[in-house]
Amino acid sequence: MAQAMLSVRLDSDDKKSFEEFCEQTGMNVSVAINMFVKNVIREQKLPFEIKADPFYSKANMQRLKKAISDIDAGRMTEHELLEADDD
């Protein structure tokens, strides 16, 4: 089987932490990445759920920007904001 190189950029602290994890589990980074790739190919999906955080939804960001604008303009105090009902 022919081998190919895969180059990935990631945060240096994350790389160090991942290398430490791999060492603690008795494998190296290459083995761990190969396990991940084989699992994705076999299952035809990522081995974890990926979903958007609803906090960062477009509607919520607009609501937060409006609230900040209202506070800055004096139309709402922080106390009123804390007492407002969630819609």
C-alpha cells in the first residue's frame, strides 16, 4: 500500500496536548490520525457530532446587537435587560 503525507496546521499548544494524549494511550500522532481517517471512511461520517451553537445564530446576534444599542442609547437599563422574558 502506497503511503502519502498529510500536513495539518494547528495551534502549537493543541499539538503538544494531542501528542501527550497519544503518548499516554500508547500510540503516536500518526496512529491516532490514521484511526480517525479509517473510522470516517468506514462510517461515512465524523465520529462526533458537529452542530452550531445557537448562541451564535444570526437571530440571536441581531437581538444582542439591538440590546447593546438600546443600552448605549439609554432606552434600556441593564436591570431591565436582566428582567426581560425570553422569547
